[in-house]
Amino acid sequence: MRITAKAKRKTRERIVEAAERLFREQGFEAATTRDLARGAGIAAGTLFNYFPSKEALALELVLEALERAVAAHEMRTAHPKDLEEDLFALVAACLRELRPLRLLLPAVLETCLGAARSGNCGNEGAEALRIRQLEAAGRLTECHGAGEAFSAIAQQLYWTLYTGVLAHWSRDGSPKQEDTLAYLDASLKMFVEWLTRSAPARRRTP
């Protein structure tokens, strides 16, 4: 019997919903793939037809949260303010949306978004996350007249800053993770200063 695209989509949704619930209840390490399959009402082997690993499932949850955060932020930034302030608001929106998944971030960062980028997560998902964030940041730099300076090097610097903030935040034990916000503020200040200085220099180049 052939499984329809609609049935596959529904099964995938059940897996993601079960993963979010079980990761919260049991923790990422304790929840097994067998637990996840049982929670979704499918056979253990079927799970791997949709996600190659627990890390891939955690990445999917992070991707969905960050997509919601970026969409919400873009709706609120119809009237741009200051580039540094707008970038801070973008990252802060991501942190707010990720709060229920905060304990999943170390696994996602280490296995999916780190330098090694394990194939266990599916590189397409990790790359989608990177592209979505760079597109959002790129639109902000364009709005503030620094789009030309948001070169490949600038994008790599921003992505390094962004993942560094996520890593710091995921393990930040300060009240309400205030240390992360201070780190984000200082990092963005340096980044925006460098970006705005580089823009006229690039325009002067023949």
C-alpha cells in the first residue's frame, strides 16, 4: 500500500510533536529513539525514514522555533531604527522563541552547527538555518544602507557571532541569562562598527 504525501506529512508532524514533548519531559539524553517512535505511534525503524538521529529531530525543533522568531521580528520591524538595535532585537527574538528548547541547544550546536557538522543531523537543515538567519540580517543591513558591506566575510563573522551567542546562552547560569545579553550587546557593537567602517572603503574600490 502506497503512503500518500499527506500521510507522510502527518507522520512527520506526530514525530516532531512527540519529540518536543519527550525532550522536555525526559531530557535530550534520556529520551531514546524507541521512546520517540512509541510517542509518535510508529515502529522504531520507521522513525529513521524521517529523521536520521535524535540530533536531527532536535535541529528540526530549533529550525521551527527560529522560523517563528524571524517571521515575528520582521513583522515588527516595518520601521527600522538603528542597525545595532535591530540586529539585537532579531537575536533576542530568537532567544525568546528558543527558551523552551534551551536544553537541546548544546546537542544541536555541537553535532549540527559546529565546525564538524555531523551528517547525523542532515546538512540541509543546518544550512537552511544559516541561510535564513543571514537573509534576515542581510535585510536589516540593506535597510540601514550597509547592504554592500554585508559581504561573504561579514556574513561569516555574523554567523560566528550568532552561533557563539546561542552556545553561551544555552549554558548561561546567570539570572535570566543576563550575561548572554551583555555578550550579545558588546559583540554586535563591534560588528556594526566594523561593518559601517568597511562600507565606504568598499565603495571607493575601483
